[in-house]
Amino acid sequence: MSNESESVPDHQSPAAGSSPQETLESVVIRFCGDSGDGMQLTGTQFTNTSAMFGNDIATFPDYPAEIRAPAGTLPGVSGFQVNFASNDIYTPGDTVQVLVAMNPAGLNANVADVDPGGIIIANADAFTSGNLKKAGYASNPLEDGTLSSYRVFPVPISRLCEESLADTGLGAKAIAQAKNMFTLGLVYWLYDRPMDSTIDYLNSYFGKKKNKPELAEMNVKALKAGYYLGETGELFVNRYHVPKAKLASGTYRKISGNEATALGLITASRLANSELVYCSYPITPASDILHTLCFYKHYHVKTLQLEDEIAAMCGAVGAAYAGGIAVTGTSGPGLALKSEALGLAVMAELPVVIVNVQRGGPSTGLPTKTEQADLLQAMWGRNGECPAIVLAARSPSDCFDLAIESIRLAVRYMSPVILLTDGYVANGAEPWQLPIVDQLEPIEINHASEFNYHNDELDGDGNNCYMPYLRDENESRPWAIPGTPKLEHRIGGLEKDALSGNVSYTPDNHEHMVRQRASKVNRVADSLPPTEIQGEQSGDLLIIGWGGTYGSIYSATNKLLQAGHKVGTVHLRYINPLPNDLGDIIKRFKRVAIPELNLGQLSIMIRSKYLVDAVGINKVKGKPFLVAELVEQLSALLPAPTAGSNGVKEPSAGSGKTKSQAAVAK
């Protein structure tokens, strides 16, 4: 490296001169390689840097289920896609403008998603005969002309990284692990990104947390070597710049869905002035909620890693009985195991929140891939008439809002609440404007402390007593903490007397209680805000979505409106009960389409409740919808368009990602 390159400050671009710079509105980059190549870290650091720079971002981490699949094979490819922009974006992108492939398998697994004329940066050193064979190539695609429709840049990343670290005194194995930082530095230069946030991270993680300053120094040196290669190596004709997005006033940070869920739960417990108890068994892709909460124990958070899913659910039931903010987290297989104890919470009428981060199923299924196939399990996957409140988060930032809402509804209606997210939402990231906590509505908890029932048939002082199943205006029973003097009462899984809570097998009482529990959950609909219709308020087609399909549906609806179609979209966050005004909204449109990542589970519910011939648009490939495929399938349901409109109005605040939530990461 020349002295001139070494003098470039970390926080700014080198002086212009070697490569002309082109300004772009947005770029989609996908980093890919073996699961041991550090692609998730590389993508995360690029995302963090772009967020701190001021771009809007959307990410899609995609990695194999195996901890370490056979090196160089297609099943072992790990990828991280990031869309960064100077305008508002709602998906990680349908296609890729830049593919960074660390080996032939990464190239083969992802090249079909690269735009014609797109950039491919390949680690040429990894394209050996053995690796080519394992990836399914008969010849080297970097040399045989099969990539002629792309701009291909073979770079000997492994060799150049090794040469740049030759004087560190570290072994070949350690040096090889730094090639992802070398690659990141090169891409930082190409897209005019500063290095300083990544340098700070490396020094903090390796130098302070791991107490291995030599590894921090090695990775920082590799990062800079890759960056300066871009400046001095004359590899690229152009350099690119994506300007900052317009920022609304406020403080921003990058957040993933699981992080947002954890922070929302903590915030809810503080709003309720109560202790958060999170009981969980590790399961992909929900484990990060447990990991995140472990760092916040100073906010009156207790985390319990139990021996299995059943114990975790039972622990949460116990915490709720004891008066805490009780939460458990899981994915689809775990929700199945929790079902009996969840039924106990329904029967005992205790406020427990169950976070289900959905993944591909059934059984073990696709642990690291996204799906929305647990909806009917959340609705009815328990024995008996066993209603629970069900919510669904639409974006990473929406996980924060709905975590708070889940706690609020659970304690207000003394009912279990199932919060559905999915692997795409949980692992994806976007900018999030930090709320002003003082402006958040407190969560009211009134633990019973005195008698609540007067019995005229009893004489003297005995005519006052505590009835644990006496109802308030929300049809909820009181919540007495065990040990409260004179408020002793029974709970359990056997049917309860409608007032005393004593065990009752009376037929009329059982029917009354079954209907009472259902009525209480249905009453939630009376407190829901008006359902927002984005786009046309009436017209040819209503698109109903739920959960993590929001960004794709929103973007597809916008394209259809711009083409002149009369379409509107409703994205449901409240699944059980459904909003009271949804039926009237459906009547305003000639047709209804429901895109979802299952075989039509919400369609079943909408058809059954509203007797409408809803058309399902379904996908179960472990991947989110592409905007283009939604536009194609929805267009087939529409008549010829009229004059174009300006597109969908922006979603309102508090309903997921809002306009101009570009990031200044904290």
C-alpha cells in the first residue's frame, strides 16, 4: 500500500481523482459465501454503516439451518441482502444490483437474482477445481463467458488479504478469517461508505470484549487494505454514492424485529411499573429475544432459560399468577408443545404473552426460513373452546409497538395474547425512530386488594367476600397476587364456577363460562382503532395482508395505483378478534385478494366470517414475496387500468414503518 493511501482518514472518502463517482437513489447488495465466511457480520456492518450515514435500509439475512454445512456446497451458502437508499423503501429488493460471492457455491446459488449488467465481485482464489465441482460447475464461470451479461470483477481476495496481514505474526487460519473484512473494506470504498463505525466495532468486540487486541488489529488492517485496494487498484471504472435520506426530526437507530420485540416488552413492563419475566427455551428464530433481554436485567427484567417448551410456558403461567408481566417466546414447533399449558392460562384467565416467531414447517421444517403457516395454530391449536387474542407485527419496528400492545391487552382483558412475527421480520432490520417514552400511554394494572362481593344471604361480617371470577366492564376477572390477605382463591385447569372459581361440573355453568371467555376476547374489537385503508377507499380490488408481507404488498399496491388501477390495501395487525369495521370495508370493493406465505389460512378466516370469495395468493418457498410477482398476480384480477394516480398514501405513525424513517443509528 502506498503512503498516500495510508494517509486517507477513516471517516471520509479519499480525494477524488482515480474513479468518477455516480450518484444512485438506491442499491441492493447481497453478500454470500460459506456459513463460516462471516457474511452475516459483513452484511450487518454494511447495514449499520449505511444507517449511520443516513440512508433508509431494509435487510434480508438468509442462512442455512446447519451450524456448519459442508464447506463449498450449495446447502451451506449463507447470504445477507441489504437495500440502502436515499428515499423510502419497504423491502430488501426483488433483485440484486451487486453480488459479492466468496466462493463458487455462493455465486451459483445467487447469480439468478442479479440484474443484467449488475456487478459481481468474486473471490477468485476460491474458484478452485474442487470448489467448482462441489458447486455444480463443469468449468470456471469467471473465465468461460457464462457471466457475460454482468460486470464481473474477479479479485484474489484471499491472497491479497494474506499479503496485507503478513507482518502481523498471526497464523494462516486466523488471517483467512479476516477476508470478510477485506471484502467489506473494498465494498465500502466502492459505495463511498466510511469505515469508522466498523473500526469502532472491531476494537470494542475483539479488543475489549474478547480481550484479543491482536485480532482487532488484524481485522482493522484487513478492512483498510480492502478499502485502499479500491482506491489504488484501478479495479472499477466508476465509484458510487447513495445520498442520505430525508430525516424527520428525532433520534434513530437500526433495529431488527427480535430486538424491537425485546425492547417493546421491557418498555411495556416499565409503563406498567411491573417486573418483566421472560421464560423461554432456545429455538430458531426466536432465541435472539432471550439473548437481548439478558442485557437489560437492570430494568427489572428476569430471564429464565427452561429445560423445554412446556416448562417455559408453565413458568410464564406461574409468573402471571404471581403478578408479573409474563412472556414466553417460541416458534411453530414450540407453540405446539406449549398448547396444553396455554389452555391452562385461558382457563385460569391469566395475562400471558406468547411470542411466536414463525418459520417453515411442519415439524422441524425449515428452521432458518420464513413462513406464515402458524396462523390457524395460533387461532385454534388447543383443545376445547379456547380463545386467545392474536396480533401480528408487520415490520421490525412494528414489533416494538405490538409487544407493548400485547401486554396492554393481556392485562386489560386478563387473557393470553399470541404475538405472531416471522423469521423475515425477526431477523430483518430497518431504521426506527426512538419514541419519547413520556408520551407513551401508561399500562394500568390494578391488583385486587379487598373484597369485591356482597352477599346479602350471609349474616354479620361474613357477607363480604372475594369472588375471583366476578367481571368488570371489560368482562375481565380481578387479578389478586397470591398472599394478599383474605383474597385466597383457587386456579387450575378444571372448569370454574362463574363467581367463586371453585371447581364446577354443572352443565349450565360450563356453557356460561365457555361463552364468557369467548365474549371477553371478542370484546377487544370494541377498543381497536379504525382500520386504515391505504390507496383507494373503494374500487375493483381490496388486498388484505397480515404480518411480514406488509412491505411487499404496500410496494405492489403502489405500483398498481400508479398504473391507474382502483385498488386499496388493508394490513391486519389484529387477527383475533378481527376489527369491527373490516366487513364494511370489504363491501366497498368488487374483489378481495389475500397474499400470504401459507396455503390460504387468513383466506379461510375471511371467507368463513364475511362469506366473500377471497382469492388467495400463496407462497411457501421459505422466502418473502417479491413485489414483481405480487404485481403480476394481482394484475390478473383487475380490469384494464384508468389514468394513473400518485400511489398509496404513506402509512400513519404507529402502524409499522413510517415515512422517512431513515436512520441515524445509535
